[in-house]
Amino acid sequence: MQEPTLLLLTALADAPRHGYALIQEIATISDGRVKMRTGTLYGALDRLLGQGLIEVAAEEVVDGRARRTYALTDAGRTALATEAERLRAVATEAERRLAKVRSMLQGKTGPELRSTIGGSFA
């Protein structure tokens, strides 16, 4: 799953939201790292609608403009849960491997450190 899709589904996991609220929520979730542009957002929303992962929960007119509110479908919740588990498994394995390297390197310095790194990772 691509990051924009993951962020959109995550932003909709706890409540339906309209486009501008999604942009704000994605910025919050990503700690400001991702600033989704309007064109990217609506292209992704159309794709997710077509895939049945989200649905239009409401349509209203606000200040003379149409506003759609989007929500996750059951298929969207399942896809998000599956992706969260996949990411958790990868993160666990990354942490396990890093801990292994840390324990191998603990207390080693100079030539001994270079030998361990070279021998383990060459």
C-alpha cells in the first residue's frame, strides 16, 4: 500500500471527514511531513471510491460549494488493519535485526569493531 493511501485510510479510521479536514488530518498524522495537495487528494479519493475502500457518507452545500464527506467501508477497515499488521511485522523484524547488531557491537572499539562489522556485513 502506498503511503498516501495508508494516510487517507488512517485519517478516516476514526471518523468520516471532508477533503479539507483530510488534508489537515494527514498533516497531523505524519507530523507535518506529508502535505497532501488537493489534486492528489481528490485523485486518491476517486481511486479509493472505485476500489470500494471508502464511500461518500454525506453530501452538503456549505457556503455555496458542494462538500462530500468520506468514510471507510468494511473493506477499507480490513485493508487498513491488514496493512497495519504488515507494517508492524516489518518493524518488529527491523528492530530485532538492529538489536542483534547492537549486541554484537556492544563494548567493541577500534580494530575489533571494524573486524566485527566487516565480518558480519561483508
